[in-house]
Amino acid sequence: MKIIKLIILSLFVFLSFGQILVAQENIKIKKSDFQIEIKEVGFKEAWKEIKAGEKLYKAGLGTFPDALAHYLRANKYNSDCAKLNYKIGVCFLATDKFYYATEYLEKAYLKDNNVTDDIHMMLARAYHLNLDFENAIEHYKAYYSSFSMKELEKYDINVDKYIRQCKYGQELVNSPVRVIINNLGDRVNSEYDDYNPVLHPNQDVLYYTSRRKVDKKDKRFEPDNKYFENVFVSEQAGDLWKKANLLENKLDSKGNESVLYISPDGNNIYLYNGKENGGDILVSELKKGNWKSPKPISGKILSKAKETTIAFSPNGREMFFISNQDGTIGGMDIFYSKLNEKDKWSEPTNMGPKINTIFDEEGVYWHPKEDNKLYFSSQGFNSMGGFDVFVIERDTEGYWSDPVNLGYPINTPNDDIFFKMDENNKQAYYSSVRDNGFGGKDLYKIIFLGEEKEMILKVEDILLAWNYKPDEKIFYHVPSELKVDTALFMVGMVTDSKTAEPIKLAKIEVIDLDLSQVIATGLTDTAGFYQVKIQKKKDFGVEVTAKDYLFFVEIANLTQKQVVDSKIQANFQLNRIDVGAKMVLNNIFFETNKATLKTESAAELQRVAALLIDNPTIRLEISGHTDNVGSYKANQKLSEARAKSVVDYLVTQGVGSSRLEYKGYSFNQPIADNNTPEGRAQNRRVEFKVLSK
């Protein structure tokens, strides 16, 4: 898509959080801020990385991820530069890896609490996105007290709104809904924003909008420096979606565009076109297997303002759409129109202050089988941050209910939008920004669990140990009628290894060793009990994680256990994160007699990185150990080099180098008999020890 006119508007660039990031301070990192006088080696290369990062940072949000890569490389030279840590934190906020942001912003603040005027706002946003609402409120208040009302209005930042969102978030997180939220995978999603899923009525073709780079000539949209919108199409293949392709036919335009709605008979498709007026809705008709050139919908609906998403009632006689035309309460609002007796659309009417707020509404969607239920996203009401998904219902007299938040973890402090429920209320598709994503907004499928289904999958747990990207096929197929369910359940307790006290909200992931995939996930209840569904009796890998505890990974030998009432018991004990606590990293591998990490080590190293990120105050010693074959000096050098390789890897994952130490102990600390091959194998290891917390 070639584009040069900046009047062409994107379907979705009016993000409140994006506005904050655009308004953040572009402080300049000077040589005097960055150069370490006693450390000349490496400065030249690091300064080149700084300059490259600064250029990309200045360009805007779209190139923040590229700037981040340069900044992180520069950070290896000097990890104590306050301005650099600030910019790394801001860049992480702009990605789906926002949970890394807190560490760098905290470090910037501790080094210089006046590093920027907006440091409290950025810290507040980082805490907010990571569900740490108490700290977020504290920093929002600190930011508020440091500015005059005039200055706050100048930056268009409503601090009171963010504080309210934190309080709503606390309520919603304490009463989560039972769902599984599954990323559609890299055949559909990209490292760029992917959003607004629209299923063909046959449910076998998925249209959606992406801001990914299509070719080398692609231009960027000036307001946010991201690539322009294009429509992509993916076809269903069994339980998966095929690799998506760019839509290239008469529906494709030379501007920002998005598929909005397909009529139930599949003969009409509605599109957003950013080139028309301020952004208009067009419709194309299917004739003899081909789409005709799109034309504007009814002139009464369109205006010189922006019209975006659209939805129709099941009988086709009512239309709801989003616009900022005259009559809005604030920003983008929901309007409606009805067909009269002459099949002409009436003048649009604003849904009023009960449904619309002074903030933006977007992503309106009418349930396909229920004429009394409407879904949409809003930045108002009791949103916990960004856009949250809401539902309203119409009674028999035609009155709409108050909007109801769909709850956590469907909604998060980030943008959750373009929600589309299926006909049976069993699953839905939408766009969200989550830590297990591929970059920016991704498309997700929500599976609503029944009373006997497995436990909730919560975003705050994913932050610690979601090290596998599960395939859609692993979750909860509806069994065919009349078939006997022969599934088994793995059940048990998770307790503290010292006190034997139950650990609540511990996350259990069951890994199929043949597929190297997570096939089931569960959480412990307040009594430390968990239950996960497995398909058959076999040996599985199990990873258990919980707040304030070291992660636990081992093989569950279920083939040796007895099945009782369709249940197999497996209990686990976790070690609390205490100063001096040690852990052997059993799944880290090196090339023979070298310190070069093998790719098989990535999963274990990611667990360690997640542990550090989720516990931002702890410091670790990474230690290397060898067997007694060879000289002490050679083994000392090798053990230290291997420990350093692990530290270097963790730093590339966003862990501050000041939180890590490395040491080699040669063969001075054996844990097994060096006189046997098995013992020597155990002694060749990498450990970590908690230095402080």
C-alpha cells in the first residue's frame, strides 16, 4: 500500500495510553550522562547504539521497539544511566512486554528522582499495566501534585480517571470471570498491531486489520509513526488458522482500511476507508463470485466527521455505528439508525449519556442471534484501563440497561476491543495487548468455561511463567454428543516446602514431553488444591510457579501412579524466595568444554528472567560448577565463563545487570560423587542463589 496523504485516518489511533507515550519527554542523553570515565572499553560502540536509538525514539511510537533494541545494547556498557533507563522503560511500555518497564523506570527514579517531569506518570502507567494498583495510585497522586491544573490540561492527561481505573481494577481482579484466553498464533498475529477480527458467516474465513509492514515501500502514519492499515485474510484449517494473506482485490484501497461487518448471507461486506472524508463506511456487494467496488452507505449516516465500526440487528432493520459527528457527548460515540416503512435509514441518533461517555467508545457489535444484546468497548464507566469490553441488554419496552463490564481477565488495564461473541455464547474473538503476545495488539479467542471446566487463566500469573505459546488445538474441544468422556484429571496439593502450608494461586502447567507444548493449565484454590484435565495416563513435564516462591520444574511420572475415580494424584512443594535460597538449573546446556549456551537452554533461562522480572527487588548469584576431570584452573575458568554466559543472556532479556553476579566454583562444591559417571553429570551444573530480596 502506497500512501502519502496525512489526511487519511486510521481506524484505531486514538488510544489514551498512546497519547501519554506520545506526550512523554524526549530527554536527550548526553555523553556526560552516559560515559563512564574508568571504563573506556566499549564506549564507542555503546554510543553508536545510543545515537541510533535516539533517532528511532524521536520518530515516534512505531519505532520504539527498534529504539529499544539499540538502548538495551548500550545498557550493557552503562546500566546506571538514569536517562537511558527511563527511555528503556518507556519503550517497554509501548510494547506487549510492558512488565519489564517497572524495573527500568524504578532504576531511573532511584538514580535521579528528577530525571524527567513525567517520571511519576510513567511509573504509574507501568504499575497500572502490571496490576499493581496501589503503587500506581501512589505515583499518579505524586504526578498530580507536581503539576498545575493548567499544565495537566495542556497535556490532556486526566489523572483522576486513571486513579478511578485502578480502583475499578482492584474490584474486577478480585472477582475474575471463568475463561481461557488463547492467542491465535503467529499465522495470524505479527510483531505489529493486529485487531478488529471479522468472521465470515460460514465461520471459516477470518478478516482482520493489521499495521504490519507489507513491502519495502510502505509508508508510516505520521500521528503514531506506525505502518498504515491493511486487511488480511486467514482461512480455517481444522482447529487452526492458515497463514494470513494480504487482501488484494477491489476491496483493497490506497488508504487505511478495515473490514467491519459481513451480512449474514455473505453477499455484502462493510469496510472502513480512511481516505473518504474523515474516515467513512463503505459497502461492497458480491456479484457472480466477485466483490464490486465499494460505495458509501446511506448519506444520512455518513458525515464529514469519522465513522468507524458498524453493527446490524439480526433482522437487519437497525444499525449501530461509531462516529464523532455532531451530537457527540465526547470523542467517539455510538449512534443508531432505523429503517422506516420505505426502507430508508432514519437520521442518526446518539444513544445518550447512559451509554456514551465523555471518553471514547468503539467496536460496537450486535449479538448475531439475540436482538437485545449489544457489545462495545469504552474508556469510561468502570473501565480498569484503556478500552474495556461492555455489554448492554434491551428490555421488552425497548430500554437499554446500564453497561456491564465483562470482567477480568477479559478486560485488562490495556486496550481490549473489537469483541465478537459467537452465536452460542461459548466463545468470542477480540483484540488485546497481553504479555504472551507477538507484539502490540494481537487477536485472541476467548473460551467461556462452564461450571465443571478447568480453572481460570489469569494474566497476572502469565507474567511469571508463560514460557510456551500454546496451540489453539490444546484447549477444550466440545465433545461430540453421546460419546463417553474418558478424560483423566491430575489433582493434588501445592505446599510450602518448609512449613507445609498450602499455597494459593500457584499456577500449574502440564507439558506434553513429546510435543514440547503446554496442554493444560490450572490454579490452586485457597486450600492449595488444583485439578487439571489430561487426556491419558503418561509421563508429563510439570512447571509450578507462585508469587514469592522459586519456580519448580520436574517430570511427573504418572505411568507409575494409580488412577482412582478418574484422578491421578501428584503433589508439589515450592521453596520460598529467601536470602541464601539456592536452585539448580537442570535444563541449561552448553557445548562440550565451552561456555556457549545451546538453544535448548532458552526455556529454563526464560523462567529465571521471569522470576527476576516478577520479583523486581531480588538479586541473584549465578554460579558455574564442574566435575573433577581436568585441572582446577581449567575448570575454574570454564565454570566462571558458563556462569557469565547465563548472566549475559538474562541481561538481553531485560534484567538489569546490577541484579546479577556470576562466579565459578570449579569442582569445589560437588553435590554428588565424582567417582561415578552419574555423579559427575550432576556436578556439572549451573545454580542460582538469592543474595537479597
